[in-house]
Amino acid sequence: MAKQVKKAQRRPMKKATKKVAAKKVTAKKVATKKQAARKVTGAKAATRAKSQPKNQAKRRFAKSDPILTEIIRNGVLAVTEEMKSNLMRTAYNMIIYEALDFTVGLYTPEGDTISIGLGLPMFIRGMAETVRAKLRHFGKDGLQEGDILVTNDAYLTGSHLNHFTFSLPIFFEGELCGFACCMAHWPDVGGTLGGVTTDIYSEGIQIPIVKYQRAGVVNQDLVDIIRMNVRLPDRAMGDLRAQITAVKTGERRFKELLGRYGREETLAAIGNIMAQSERSARARTREIPDGVYEATSYMDDDGVDIGKRVPIKVKVTVKGDEMTIDLTEVSAQVRGFYNSGETTGVACAQVAYKCLTSPTDYPINEGSFRTLNVALTKGTIISAVKPAPMRWWMTFPMTIVDTIFKALAPAVPDRVIAGHHADLLSTNLHGIHPRTGGFFMGGFGPLGGGWGAKMTEDGMSATVCLNDGDTHNSPVESVEAKFPFLIEELSLRSGSGGAGKFRGGLGIARKVSARVPLTLNAQVERMHCAPWGLEGGHDGFGNEVTVYDAHGEKRDVANAKVFLRRLQPGEGFYSRSGGGGGFGSPLARDPNRVAHDVAEEYVSAADAREIYGVVLGGDGTVDQAETQKLRATMGGKQA
């Protein structure tokens, strides 16, 4: 019985073992089949991957999807910001990596602006028109993957020959999907070293629209021509390579967006972004009362006909949700080098319109300007024709934008500012560097100055002018480390802001001395056309440039322009930027704010009494009773 029991117990165990073994065999066969299937699937996927662009993903979004639109909005902003960063990190000259004298952007296949990364707002039209001109020149059929186009045509870009503009056509799935573009300032492009130029031919090398790179192959002949025509070829070539890095960054990142979300979907989202910008601009324009608004101002002179004012007149017409800015009555082009091309004329209107209607609407794109009309005529200071000189192209447009604000002040006082210092205050110096024994060109980026007050707040102090946008000044330490200059003073310019209920911002005073023999060139404007106040506000101080030697400062100057002035060691110059205009009567300013301004040395105690009608005690606090009496005799009202 015991044996029988054991046999009975063993038999089921054998059957179970056979079943488990069978299951193992079956599972092995299934696993083998699955592995084979996975290998086949992986092979097919690899084959498909080779035939598809990298990062191609399943298209999940409809063309009008608002989520995709916001993703792409932030995506294109990120692309242009990375283009900016890579340009700054690889550039050779301080004017690019410190001052940020450049702009990068993405454009549609037709040349419409998708997003731009500011440096200079005044490039807003020049880059777009340059892309369009290159399209017209080559045609879409004349472009292929690996091409990079270049020009520095001043009449096309609207600026000067120092701005080289590289554009890279972006191809995806065999189709042209857009352009990456970079315009940046090269400190030297040949031409006359100093003084006032009177035609474009004396200002440097001119490069028509050509291919720097064709299907991935660099045009070395073009590179050699450029190298031979600049004084500092190594630095020029370094900046050239930096610009190529920027546009290639734009190409790579934009193609990643196209691959991730689909070509049609991405371009449709860009269309949505532009439509949203247009709606926003139209809505804000409708808030401006219909009417015709005019204003005039002037520039000191053109550097050739000293003391002959250059008139600025603008007319703005608002009707419904459209605005027309008429610039046909600004001065005819001048003999000196303060002219700019017509793309800058359009940019003047666009910069003003953007500030008035959608200043915080990003990315900056074509849609924001569909409701703006610009009237220009050929041959003016902002639509100059060849061979007008263009070297200092950026100066007059700032005052034109200022004057547009002045025209609209009665209609929308809450959206405009009083006049600002409106100049770069740049100074250029050259000589022989004692450390290297070689020729050098150096100088200072935008100095900054006072901005006009608003209806509800004081103007900003020590801020770069309107044209400069996101540009930076030159750090003292960097300048002194690279060049034989000594910066002896850099301070706020006390009293320079125009008085008002809200005070204009303060300008800057800078004193520079030479450590070796140097030649100075300064091209500063608005010494006599001081930044104006609004609604009873006072004007700010104008800009100044003077030189000094062992006998002291020379102040018997006709304007703020100093050309080819030789400085010996120990001699130097002062740059003083203007202050902003005030807004509202000074007698309406809060007396306690005036006391604070005196304590901070923004305003003198004498001006506090004589202009603001504020009486201060020995401890610097306001004598309220005496202040009320004084203001009553001055005919003002308390704040």
C-alpha cells in the first residue's frame, strides 16, 4: 500500500513536469517570434527614420490649435534668443558682444518677420526688406540648401556699410520654409578713417547681394576681397564667423520645431500669431481719437553746413483702426553723413507705432504693422538715394520717432513721453597701441542719457536712446583694459532733466583722457534742439562734446561734433548726454519729491526754489508754509 501510494503521488508530478516543460517550449517559441517581429519592426523603423527628417514626430495638432500656437510663439522667441546668445559668445568686437549692435531674426519664405531678437529696433524693417530683396534677386528656384546670402548695401538695409547682413534659406522636406537672418556691426569696413564723408564711396567696401556660401561651399574669393579692404581683417573674419554661427543656429532650431510639430502646422501657427498681433494693434489704434496730428522739430546740422538746421516735420492721421504716418516733409537728404535709406524711414514709423499700440506684444512680427501705412518720398534724410553718405545713419531717425510722439501727445498723453536725449553719444578714437605697436580703433558704445517724463512718472536716467533698444554701454573696465584711454569721470549730470510735475531723466557726464597720442571723432547731435517738455514741462539739457588740454576745457563750440581732433597724452574730452523733457508744470510737483531730488543731487537747491517753488529748511526738509506762499506768488497750484 505504501508503494502504491508513492506511485500514485509520483504520476501526477510527472504529468505536471511535462506540462511545465511544454509551456516553456511554447513560451520560448513565442518569445522567438516576438523577437523576430521586433527585429523586423526595428529594421522598418530604421529604414523610415533614414527617409524622414530627424525629430519627425506624429502630427497631433490642428492648424488652428491655440495650444500649438502658444508653443510656437515661445518656440520662435527661444530660437532668436539662442541666435543672439551664440552671436555674442563668438563675436570678436566689443560693439557686438558688449554693446549688442546687431539684430537676429526668423522670416517666412516670403520675407515676413516671424520673430526678431533686438539689439537695434531700427533694424526692424531693414532685415525684412533685405531678405525680400535677396528673394527677388535669386528667386526661390535660385536658392538651395546650404546657401548663405550676404550684402551690406546701405540703401537696401537702410543703414551704413558697417552692417553686414547674412541670410540663410531654411529648407525642410525639400521645401523653402523660411530664413534665418543676422545683421551686425563691423567696426571697420575700410573707407575714410575720420571726418565727415560726403558720398558712399568714401565710406568703405560695398558688397552687393551675393552668395557667401553656395550649397555648403564658401565663396573664398569674396572672403579674400573683404579681407583686403578692412584694416583689422582677423577681427572682421571673427565677426563674420560669429554671424554664420547665428544663422545656422536659427536654421537648426527652426527645423527642430518643424520636425516636432509638422511643417504645415507650424507655419499655420505662425500665421495665427501674426493675426493675433494684428487684432491687438487694430484694437489699440481704435482707442486713439480720429484726427490729423502734426509736429515739427529739427537737427543741429549735417556736419558740413555748420549751424544750418535740418527740419523735421511729421503728420499722423488716425482713422478707425488704421494709422498713416506721413514723413514726406522731413528734410531733403543732406551733404553730411547723417542720411539713411527708405527702409529706415519705414522703421521710424514702425518703431513709433509699436510703442504706441503693442509694446509688449511678442514676438515682434509682421502682423503688428498691417494696420500702419507709411508715406515717404525719395531723396530725404530717411529715404536717401545714391551716392548720399550714410555712415552716421542712425542719428536723425531717433528724433523723427520722438517727433511722432510729440505729434500724438494731445491725443494720447498717457502713451507718449516728452523728448529724450536721442543720440548714441558715441566717440571713436584711433592711434598706435603701445602694447602691440600696431594700429587700433576703439571707442565707446552708447553712453545713455535722460528719457522724457511720462504723464504719470519721471523719466528714466542714464538709459540708452530709443534707437538702441537692448544695446549696452561700454564697461569702463573693458575699455581701459583694451585701449590706452583713462575714464576719469562717469556720473549723472546734475540738473539735466527737464523740470515738471514729473521730471525728465538725467543724462551722464563722462571725462576721458588720452594715454598716448590719439585722434578723436565725435558726431553727436541735439546740442541745440534740446529734449522738449510736454504740458508745461521744461526742456532738458542738450547733448555736449568738448575737448580739454593743459589750459582747460574748450567750450567755444558751434555744435557737439568734433572731427579729426588730435589729442596728446593728458589731454582728452567730455561727453555729456542730455536729460529728458519734463511733463506738466514744475509747480505741481510734490514738494517732498523735490526735496528728495535735492538730497540726491538730481536738482540743485536753487532750482528747487526758483523753478519748483519749493523752500527747503536747513535740514533739507520742506518748509510747507513758505512753499505754499512762494508757489502762490509764482501762479502755480499745489500737486
